[in-house]
Amino acid sequence: MSDELNLADLDEGGKEEGQSGGKKIGFLSELTIQILKWAAIIIGAIIFIVVVVVITVNMITDARGASQSRLPVSEAYTGAPPVYEWFRVTEENEQLRGTTADTPRQTFLVSLHLGYDRDSRTVTTELIDRRIQIRGLVLRYFSNRRANELLGAENQERVKRDLMNSINALLGGGQIRDIEFDEYQIIEF
């Protein structure tokens, strides 16, 4: 028994009395080593997360920053517009003429084509049958507007949309898809 007692005394006697249980290894204490170890683990985790995010973002986008997602793209954003059949509202070398609602009045000159789906015999027939009504609708539209509502690229696009909606409301058997102007002038007299 005395042998066992001596071993226990040696273990307790080996500690220095000024220490609070932390062993000193070299010039750093055990607490400092634990803090450094956890700091290294946290920094390593942050670096890992940043690398994963950068790789994921680079896989989703290409070098230009364009998305590589597999989402369907609207027809409005694809390359070439569809090819339509075109119906000429005015005769060759003829314009629709009239005056705007301005004071003093200004003169408008327009010549337009209506685009519709190819091989749509119903729309073709209806456009021929309603040519006079469409001409009257276009004349009334321009006559009821002021020049500042008709001039400029933005306003011209709005005019196209308004006319297309009005003409499609007039048609029963089909729809026009586009309007293009051969001539679109507002002249001050």
C-alpha cells in the first residue's frame, strides 16, 4: 500500500503551487493554445464558405455576368421578330392626311401596314372588308390628338399600341400583331 501512496503523492507534488490548473507548454499557456485553435477553425470555415459561394456564383453566371439558368425566355427578348403577312391600309403612294387637335392646327401624313399571322385567311378577308372602317379609325385617332402626343419615338410606340388595340376591337375573326408606318409626319403649317 505504501507504494500506491507514493505514486499519488508524486502526481500531486509535481504541480507547482502558483498555477491554477493550466499547464505551461513552452512559452504559451494551454488557454492561449485553445483560443488560437478555435480562431484557426473559424477562419478556415469562413474561407471555405467564401470559396464555395464564389465557385457557385461563377457556375451560375458566365464571364459576362449573363445568367446560365434554364428559365424560359420570353419571345419579346429573343432575337429576330416573327415574320408576318402585311396588309397595306392605304393605296400605293397614298397617305392618310388630316389635321391634329392643336391650335393652330398641324397636318399629319401617315401610311401604315398591319401585320398579322401568316396563312390567316380570316384576318386577310376581314381586313379587306373593313379597310374603310380602319382608315376612318386611324384618321379619327390622329385628328383627336395634339402634335406633342404624336411626336417622338416613345409616343409613336404608344400610337402603335393604341391603334392595334382599337383595330383588334374592330376585328372579329382574328388579331393583328404589329403596325409599321411607311410615313409618319406631323407638319406645321
